[in-house]
Amino acid sequence: MQGLHGRILFIDVSERTFSIEPLGDTGLPLPGGKALSTRLLLEHNPAGVDPLSPDNRFVIATGPCCGTSAWGASRYGVFSKSPQTGFYAESYSGGKTPEAIDRAGFDAIVVTGAADALTVLAIHPDGCDFHETPHLRGLETYAAEDALIQDYAPRGAGYGRPGAMVIGPAGENLVAFSVIENDYWRSAGRCGLGAVLGAKKIKGLVFAGDRKREVADPEGLKAFAREFREANGDSPAVKAYRARGTTQMVALMNTVGAFPSRYWSAGTCDHWERISGDVFHEQHEVTPHACLKCFMACGRKARIKSGPHKGLTIEGPEYETIYAFGGLCMVRNIDEIAHLNDLCDRLGLDTISAGNLCAMVAEASSQGRLDAPLTYGNADSISALLEQIAGREGLGDILADGIVKGAARLGLSDMAVHVKGLEPAGYDPRVLKGMGLTYGTSPRGACHLRTTFYKAELSGMISSDAVEGKADLLIDFEDRLVVFDCLILCRFYRDMYDWATLVRLLTLVTGTSWDEPSLRRAAARVVDDTRRFNIREGLTPEDDQLPRKLHEALPTGQVITREEYALLLNEYYRLRGWDESGVPPVPAA
């Protein structure tokens, strides 16, 4: 099979050694990316391992399309066992760094062990160099990335532009929802994988090389890419993302009443126009910003023109950050949300989890259940708490362990909104019921990206209030996006890469004949593998349930009842071929 480097790099940080192993005939359902990384975790991670143990593997992978002419493929994935949830962890990021990772010439990089001192790993086609870097301790992410590229990037004849992934102070301090940053503003942002690197005392990894994937039909792939651009480059959806990015979702979600506000107590907020994409673009210098091999340019490269944060340059804020701080925390000014976004990026914090935790504190304070100097809408108090979380100081030290442990220590478990320890994104399942099923069944917790099923419900493909037949369509969305994560493609190309287009792309890249039924079966096998990993780590059917808060009606009366959710979940299990406890069948030999 072409489209693969055919090599895996295994790194032992404790021993400061590495080995390069052939990929071999793995019997993977799909080449590379999520399929390969999940299999590596199943084979090499000890069952029940502590996520912060040296024995917990950390896997980096690019996909078979990275570095090719395929659109939307400049992405990498990181995989491990999550310190935030205790279950399967996956997170993806774009930018320019993915192609630097890919030029090192490995389908996956598997890191184990823990260093004695803070360390940088320099990855190149011949393996890995180890650099002790205690002087980088405490460095924020932007400065850390600059330092890695300037001081530690591998050099060699024909090497391309280097790229780095780094952690901030939050990752060093093992904050359970710390992120990995690259290209300043791109984040592998969920599941706390920054803490996995922090536990291994890895400040970051820097990559460079001269390797290039060989695809089966280079000319055919170039023609495919030209046709793809001609067919999709000026579509209404692409124009909308290029014009407003994900900020366009603020108006839409408030209009349908599914914009989570005041810590999941409402589906809209009266200040939404002040935190919308229109206001942000009108008041500041905002230009589209794209990853490599992308004609969509959904990123918002912005410079704040006035006010207390004048001069701040940031890519963002994205919709999820606006929802987390502007909706859940009720911050009423888009400039303040941009500042909180920048602070999270520098410290290395996931904005969705951070916003949810700050909002939980604000709600508990408003109810008199917690004595904390944080109130709804107060950006200064939120900023102070974020600093405390990253530095593990005071109340921040409690919250730094994540919502499950933090809420338990504060006596707030009954009000905590999460699934498997991961907080939901900005799509309320009491309005968009398919998102409830998405949150409940996602292997990494309450993840919106696993299916992006809000697209189906908002566009009218299926009624948002429907229950019957919804699991079937959701599985169709999920399985196609599993293929995305194996290749690794950007989610925002979901309307362009339908099943037939994915079949054609895979055939051109790998030289292996695919058809839609075989591709669907392969995706389902990857889903089963992730489920098996979680069951091995202690997953029970209770972990697929929604939190109590999300079964309480919104002020509009909209609700997803426990009975409705049970019907959705049971139908999902049945269609997956799992038993009544959600256990997949034993794989064929």
C-alpha cells in the first residue's frame, strides 16, 4: 500500500534511546492516522495505566494525505490515555507544522518514559535528538515555540521548514486540560494531552526532514485536487467560512436557542450581538488565515484596534471560545473574550474546559454554594482564575485536576456538566438531540467533532427534535469522519469529501481498490477499536449517559428526556452491532 512512509519511530525518554521499526503488514482497517494510532495504543499501552505514568504512550501521527496536493490535509493527530477522562484521548491540529512532522518520514511516533529534566525532542529522518532544556521551564507557548525552532530544529541538506509543538506552564504543572500548541494559535486542544507531555518532562518536539510520501497516482491526485478546488472553492459554505470563520455560529446558535449560556441554564443570551462575528470584524483588523493546502481560510487573524487590549494580535476567537466565555461565563465584550483566548493559548489551556469550569464556579457562587471571587461577566476575575489554574494556586489547584475531581472536592458534582470528564461544546442537546447522542457515545467524552451532527440538525437533513431514525444518520456522519481522522483531513471539508470522493482519494493515494461498502466497514472497525480501548480502561454503560443538568428543561421548555436518550443510545448500540452494554463483538481473527 502506498501513501505510507512504512516506518514508526519509538522513543524512550527515560533511556534517551530510540528505534525505527518497519510498519509491516499491520492488518489495519484504514491506513495511518487514527486507525494506526489506536492499534498502537491497544498493543503497547499497559491496561489500566495511570495517564501521567511514564508507561502511558503518547502517539503522534500524520495521515496518508499529508504533504500531498490533497486539500485540507495539513493536519496531525495526538493520541494517548487522557489524564482528564481516564479514557481514549485524541486531538488534532493544523497549520504549517503538520507538514514538518511528516517530512521527518514516520507514519507514527510513539513516546514512552519520562526524562529526568525538562527536555526537547528533535525529530528527523534518522531518529531523535534529546536536548535538556531546564531554562525553558515556565515559558509561555509562543516564546517556547520560537525557542525550539531557533535553537533545536534539526538541520540537514534538503530539509524543509521546521515546525514545533509545545506545552505551556499549564502542561508543565500537569493541568488535566492542558493543550499542545503549534504555529502560535493552533491547538491540539482537548483531553489534556499537554499534561501527558508535562508528565514526561517534554517541553516540546521540533521536526524537520526531507522525506515525502509516495502516492500511487501522483498525476491523478493532482488532477483530483484541481477538480476539487474548481468544484468547491467558491461554494456558499466556503465563502461564509472565509468571510466570518466559525464566529458566524454565534448568531445562528442564538437564533435557534441552542447557545449554552449562564452555565447551561439557558439557550441564548441577550448580549449575543456584542460577541458576534459581525461586531468583531467591524471593530477590529481581521483577515482570513489558512493552514497549508487550504482554500477555506477559516482562521481569523485579528488585531485589536482599541480599548484596554489594543494591539493584541491573535488568531481567533473561534466559536467554541466565544460560547465558553461569552455564553457560559456571560462575558459581554468580544475584546475581553479575545484576551481570555490569548491568555489560554499562552498558558496552554483548553478554552472549552476552562470556560466551563469558570462558569461552574460563577454559578456555584451565585447560588451561595461556593465562596469565590468570580461572578458572571467579570472578565478580570476569570482571567485571575485562569492564571491560578495554570499555576496550580488556591482554587485553581483544585480545578486543575479537571471537572470530575474538582467538582467532587468542591461538593459540586451534582451540577457539573460533562460526559466521561470532558465538558461539551457549544451545541445544547436539549435543542439538538443528536448532539446529545454524540456527546454520550464519543470515546473521548462530550465531543462535538466526532460527528459534527449539529450540521445535519441545523440544515434540516433531519429534525433536531427527532428521535426515531436519528442514530442511523448519526452513524453515517460518524463513520465518514472516522475516515477523515485516519487520512487526517480537516472537519470543515466535511461537505466536500462525501463517501464517493473519499473512495476516489484513497484509491489515488494508496493504489488499493476501495468502494463505499468496504470503506464503511473499515470505519466501523476503527470505531470498535476505540470502544475496546475504553472498555479495557474501565468504561461502563453509565459513562455513556448525559449529566443531570442536560435532562432539565431550558426556559423555552425544550428538553431531551431520559427516555428519549435511552431510545437513541439503545438504537446506536444495536446499529453498531454492540450488545446491550455497548460491547463490540470479538474481532475476527
